[in-house]
Amino acid sequence: MHHLIALDIEYTYTKNLIYEIDQDGIITFSNSNFAEVTGFRKQELIGKNHRVFKHPDVPNVIYEKLWSTEKRLKKWFSTLKNIRRDGMYFWSNIHCTPKYNKKNETIGFIVVHKPASKIDVEEEIEHYAQYD
């Protein structure tokens, strides 16, 4: 997988970002806001693994814990630092909800990003520091 080069420049946004992934973390849907903020065209996002947005500052253990099968089977909320295509970063409060078929089987996940508050960002930076 191609890794983006992180820049120390924050990108801010105001609208909700929404995308959907399948069981393997592959993006199956993106709203226009998500495409705009990540720096990709919508059609480029479809088929990409959502890990393309994992910022190198996020300790692997935190990312793995959030996206583990056990965690994904239920709703969860977290604050994460994400990377854009151009290397800039953006902070999001992320809400992940399982998506079900008519047989009540999990078929994917709906992920909503909202702008994170300064307090949420500061707390998460402290959390990341515990793993350095």
C-alpha cells in the first residue's frame, strides 16, 4: 500500500464526512464532503482500504484496537488524527456503526467524521504520547 508523506499542516473542515466500508475495510461509498476533505475524488476512494487515512502519529495499537473485529461488531466513538492525500492532517470525532442486511448480518460499517474540538484533540494527543 502506498503511504502518504505527513506534513505538519492542519486541514480544517466544518461539514460531516460520511463513508461506508465493507467487512474488510474497503470503501464502498463516500459523500462529497469526505472526498473533498481527504483530497481524493469520490470514484478514487471506492475500492481503497480506509487505512490509507491512518496518520503515522496514531500508534498502531490504537488503530488496531479501534478497527478490530470485536470493536467493529458494535457502535463506537473515538477521536483520530487522519492524513489527507496531500499529507496535511485533520482531526475527527469518528462514529462507526455496523451496517446490516435483511438477515441481521453485519455487511459493513457506516463511518461519520465530525470536526474534533480542541479538548478532544488535546486528550487524544496525550493518549498517543502514552505509546511513544
